[in-house]
Amino acid sequence: MSSSPAATASFRDYLELTKPRLSMLSVMTTMVGYFATRPASNPGKLTLLFIGTSLAAGGVAALNQWMEHETDAQMKRTADRPIPTGKVATGSAFVLGWLMCTAALFILFVRVDRLTALFALLTIISYLAWYTPAKRWSTWSTEIGAIAGAFPPLIGWSAGESRVSALGWILFAVLYFWQIPHFMAVAWTYRRDYSAVHFPMLPVRDESGARVAAWSLINATALVAVSLLPVVLGLATMAYGLAAATCGAWFLWRAIVFLRRECRDQAARRLFFASIIYLPLVLGALVADRLLLP
């Protein structure tokens, strides 16, 4: 693998380095946290929050690819990324990633809220210094990564309220528990890739997939329970509760089907697609409910 680009990298190559789809999930959940606080109208702060979060998410993605470019080159699903293909030099990815993260923290600290900047910093540190190295040595790397991935709602909530109250932590828990079945489904589907680079995650260690499916169901159950807490605590109406319960029942069914060994590969893909539909539906319902509350 070449460490320098074979040709001048294009804007598209650098954009791909920021993992735009995954980064937009972080931005979206940050906005959910922000709007769930029912903030006073402040277009300037909202714009800066969006820019800061986008820069942080993209910077972390670029640095993650810089850190993992050698293993990325050995896996089919990641071999066509900008660094393994030689489209972007490792040094360029490193510089771009840190510039984006630094700019993000500066914008959030100076122009949005200091607590917001702190949560963004915790996201960067936990993802790069904890989760990314853990993939090489820990079976619990998915759970560690879920902690990093659950911070964005707190970034948004603190921007809207300058503190984090109960619903903000509930959103953190929703994101945490959602990520386990989501990434277990992904890791099971690509378990041979992860095995090839000796990542000791559960879907690699558990050849039958029974523990993978059971752990997915346990976390999906916790997810549904946590998603209903806003109604129990009087922070959302029964309209949201009905939406969360309906979506949760469907998501649980997909996790239950994942338990069946004879169709586990197909069930993993269906659980993955269910997860990417479930999250925006439930979070969208919560934001709509909060904004419509008297």
C-alpha cells in the first residue's frame, strides 16, 4: 500500500475521508438533543453548532482512517477507502483530521457553549484514544465505541440548555443501546473481514452467533425500555409513547429473528436495516412531541 497519493486527491476523496454518512448521524443526533431542549430561536448558535459538530465528526472520521489504514487495506469492505487506495496520503489525512477537530472545538468553545465543547472533546478522545485502539485487543470494543457514539445528543442538549437534564441522559442511553444491535448486525455480516485482521470482537469469537444474537436482543430490549422513559417521567406525551412502542416492538421482532441460527445471516442484514429506520423515526417523534408540548 502506498503512503502517498498516486494522483492529486480530489474534493470527493477528501469528503469520503470524513465518512459523510456516519458523520451525519452524529450531526443529526446532536440536532435532536438541541431541539429536544425546546430552545429559544437562535439561528446563529444553531448554525455554529451544526458547523462545529460537522467538523468534529469529519475530523474524527479522517483520523480514524489514518489510524486504521493498514487494517482497512486488508478488508474487502474498507479496501477502497481513500488512504488504502493511495488517493489520499496518510500525512494529509492526519493534518486534515486534526485541523477539523481543532476548528470544531474552537467554534464550540468560543461561540456556542463551554460544556458543549467539553462533550465534543470527550467524543473525540473516547473514539480515537479508547475505541479505535480497543478494536485490536478487546472483545468489548463495540460497547466502548457505543459510549463515544452516544455523546452527540449531549453536545446538542448542552448547547440548548447549558447543562444536561434527565432527558438529555435518556437520549445518551437511547444512542448507546441502539448501537449494540446495530453494530452487532454489521459485525456479524462482515465477521470474516474482522477475523482476517484479528479484531477480537464478539462476532469473531462467537462462531455460532448465538451470543451475538442474544446480546443484540438484550440491548434492543433495554433500548425500548429506555425509549419509553420520557413518557414515564412526564417529559413526553402518550403520542410519542405510542410511536416509540410501535417502532420498538418491530425492532425487537427483528432482534428475536436474529436468534434463529438457520437464517442468521439474512436476519443480521434485516436487523441492520431495521436499526437505521428505527432511530430517525423514534428521535423524530420525540422532537416533534417536545416542540408541540404546551
